[in-house]
Amino acid sequence: MTLETASQQSFGQKHVLDLDSFTSQDITHVLDNTLAMEQVLEREIRKVPALRGKTVVTLFYESSTRTRVSFEQAAKILSADVINVSSSGSSTKKGESLYNTALTIQAMQADIIVIRHPHSGAPHFLARQLRSKVINAGDGTHAHPTQSLLDLYTIRKNIGTIEGKKIVIIGDIMYSRVARSNLWGLTKMGARVVLCGPQTLIPNDFLNGHRTEEGHPFAAVEIQTDLDTALKDADVIMALRLQLERQKAGHLPSLREYSQTYGLNARRLAIAKDGALVMHPGPMNEGVEIETDIAHGAQSVIEEQVKSGVAVRMSLLYSMAAGQNLEI
């Protein structure tokens, strides 16, 4: 598959705020086109004119070098004009509101705004107010849809399919925007999802029975607090980053106890299926949520997740601009 044969089928999303609005067909569309984008990245000259004449603005109110650079590289390879804006170098330090900043950017005729913000809902606010298309690159504890898409791509690439596979997500479910987006993405693609962590880090609606109500999108999601039980027959194990402030907030007795109870090590990995994938959205606290030898071992695809990020974001940008007489 080459970029010339990338899917031109209709993509049903104007904005990418989370995967709750995506259909399984939308997800498959992005993942299929990622194959073509990976081939572009393998060329000697990694440049195609697909987004020539388009402007992509990255608006980051939180530090995240990896995500910002990934989007910037993806847009530039597709020949878009890229403008980077960070809160430390903008008028936000002078009191300018998010809305006014975005209006200024839209006046530059930005086609797509990629925003990362510490407050949940900020990308949704912009999407309601602006003509530009909006991509959520992470908002508060709410969502991180492009991380989920690259996770889904990594799983599908390594084990062939997502449907019916047992995916175990371990750790800070309560505050993880990666976990929330992956819940939407994995369940829409037919995975069997198991969440495992201390009760203090599992959302209340998952513990109090609301999740099991008829028609709830996560009715089939399993909850476990015992990691050994959760890992049995797992096809994929995803350890989440544990924010150190969780202990300060009283959610955990100590990091040592967390590591002993929920840290992924060789003994626990052996409980899962042979060859089970090990994943982590990064950055990792090695020795806390995952042991170093597992993080860098033969079953780890953590580095591959990072590499997939550019191709997946290229696919997403391409899909959002489709139907606008793109030259490929």
C-alpha cells in the first residue's frame, strides 16, 4: 500500500475530540491509512504534497515535547505550513483568554488547530466556537485520542486483530486520559478490556454498578483489583504512568507498596499468554509501574508505540483534510 492508494473513503469526523464519536469504521479508516504513511516515512525523501497550502497550528498549554514534535513532523512531511504556539511564549501570560488566542489563530486562516490543555473540555470549547478543525492532543484528565489510535495501531500491527483480544490496563484509571480514550477505542473495536488497579484509582461509576446498567457503553468492561487474576490469558498488557502526586493526595500508602502490588515484573508477565505485548503510553517510571527488564524486553512494543505516533498522526491529518482536492 502506498500513499497513492490510501483510502479516499469519507471520514466521518470534523473534529477529533475523543474516540466516543468515532465509529469502528472511522478507526479502521485511520489505521488502514497509517500503513501508507509508514511507507512514506521509509522513503529516502520523506515529503509528500498532500497538505500543501494547509496551515496546522499546535497550541500547547502543557509541556509535551514528544506529542508536539510528533504532530509537527507529521504535518511537515505532508507539506503543511506549521505554526507552533506555547503558553510560555504567548499572550496567555499577559492574561489573554483561550478563546481570544484561538480567534487570533483562526484569523491566520488555520485549517487545523492541535491543542493540548490542562483543563478538561478546552478542545470541545474551541470546536464549538471556531471554524477551524480541532484535534485534542490531551485535555486534563479527560481524553487523549491520538495516543489511543497509535495504541490501537500498534496492537493490530503486532497481533493482527483487536476484536476478541484481552487487553489489561493497569494502574491510575481514575486520572488517566489515555485510559479513557483507550476504553472507547478498544471497546468499539471489539476487545475484551480489563481494568486493574487500587480501588482508590478506579472511577466511582465503575465501582458502584452504574457501568453494568443496560446500554452503558462499557457494560462489558471487567474490573479487577488483583493483578495476577487480571493478567491470566492476557494478549496485551498496558501499564499506565503513575503520577507521583497520587501518593501525596492520599490515593496510595506508598510507591513501594504500589510497585509490589501492581508493578509489572517477569513473574507477572509469565501469567499472561506467551508473547503477550507489553505497552506503556510513557513517560515511564521504571521500577514503579514497570520493571526495567520488562520495559525494554523482547515482548515490549513501547518504543514501537512512539515510532507509530508520527504515521498515525499523518493519517489523521490526511483524513481530516480529505475531499479538499488533495494532491498525493
